[in-house]
Amino acid sequence: MEKLNLEEMKDLILKYIIKEYMEDEDAEITYETPLISSGYVDSFSMVSLLVFLENKFKIKIPPGKATPEAFDNVNKIVELVNQYL
């Protein structure tokens, strides 16, 4: 896989979240929008998001690191992914 820069990675993850988890695809969410604490992403969705990230970026995120806090916004997700690239 080609190496994505930070902005490309953020956009890719944000688009995936909007496509998969947002009932209203016109909802205004940003890299800082709380995903878990606002209810956009639930625990089941978090697992599928984890699988997407691991497959897309060819990484393995340890279960202890895949916390609701680490998945609460796109910027935090990108930080987590970057730890394992």
C-alpha cells in the first residue's frame, strides 16, 4: 500500500466513518467530532472500524489500545494508527 500523508489518512478514515456509521450522510462531522461519546459510533461499530483500520493499513492494534477514548475522534484514530505503521 502506498504511504498516505496525515491529511489523506484523516480524509480516508472520516469518509469511511460517514459512509458506514452516519445515518445522515450530510451530517457535519470533522476530525475533532466526538464519535463514541456522541453516539455516532457504538461498541459494535468500533470493532468493525478496528478491522477496517487493520486491513487498510496492514497493522495490528492490540486490544488494550483499542479503547473508546482512542476511537473518539478521527485525529485520535490517526494517532493510534500511526503508532503501529
